Amino acid sequence: MKKYFFIATFCFAIIFLFSSNSAFAAASGPKLFKKYYCIDCHTIGHEGGTVGPDLSNIGKTKSLAWIKAQIFHPGSHFIRGAKAKINGKVYLVRMPGVKTIPDSAVNKLAEYIKTFPSVRPNLSYKRPPEGMRLFEKDNCIACHRIEGIGEKVGPDLSHIGKTKSLSWIESQIVDPKVHFTYGVPATINGHTYLVIMPGFKHISASQLNTIARYLKSLK
């Protein structure tokens, strides 16, 4: 009986993994471009954000291999935290590597981006929440991950709103020493992190509240 139960469980796991990868493979380039928040930072035509460079003509100047490397490991081309001049404009390099999606999805996303400017789809762009925009602008994503996007230096914040109050989140942003001892490892959600988060004591009250409320909404 145990033998058949093990076989059934194993088969279910295989089916689940296959269906998950198939879902990624089935997703179109535009859907992936939205799903992984590319549209929140980059402009295509007249749609998208302005945190990062305009990608409207990237297919003319960059190879498919370059685009794929930029998606998976931006450090291949730019130094994170430094400033880079691209298309006549200066940007702070803060793009996280999207390392959590299958190769098939990376390939499809890169192939889609390579088609610019010949393809001009309507992405029905909706501006992201202001809290998310500030979270990215202040480079919080360089240490924290939300829904698979960002880094793993600090805890994943995808569901922080379930366990932490608004006041806890606000005090953590302003003065992390209230909750953790700087330089000492802390175990959070089963993972151990070295506590190195700086306090943002000069953040405005409105900006603090906007970011904290956004994080609190993550359930």
C-alpha cells in the first residue's frame, strides 16, 4: 500500500511541475512582460514606467543573448547601485535579476523584447501602486524579494502583511534596531539573515506611510 501511495505521490509531483512549466511556456511575451513587472520600470512606445531605460528600440541595438543575460543577470552589463548613462539619460542601476522563472519563459520574454520596435502591442498598462514604486525607487528591492522579484539579502516580504502590523513595519523602516540587533544573525521565517538593514530616519512621513501601507497590503 505504501509503495502505491509513494508512486501516486511521485506522479502527482511530476504532473504539477510539468503543468507549472507548461503554464510559463504558454504565457505570451506581453503577459510575461507584465507579470514580471518589466512594464512598471520600462517604457515601450507610450506605455510603462520610467525607472529604467525606454526599451522601445532595444531590438535595433542589442542581441538576443544580451537581452537574455540582462533579464537573468543584469550584473553582466551594469554595476548595481552605480549610475549608467543609457540613450542620453542617467539611471541608477537597480534592476534585480529574474532568476526564479524557467528558461523557456526567459527565452520567450527575451524574444519578445527583441522584436521592439517592430511590435507595438497594447499592454493595457496600469500604473503600479505608489508604495511599490517607492519601494523600488528607494532600492529596497536590492535586499528584499516580493513575489519572486528582488534579492535574498533580507527576508522575503511577499506576505509580510499577514504577520506584521502597520506600526511594526513603519518602525522597521525608520529604525530596525527596535526589532533586531545590527550585525547579529536573526532567523526569520525559517531562514537566517545577517542584520544589516540601515534605518531610513530621514524619510518623509508621507513616503513612510505609503511604503508601509503597501507592504501591509501584501497578504
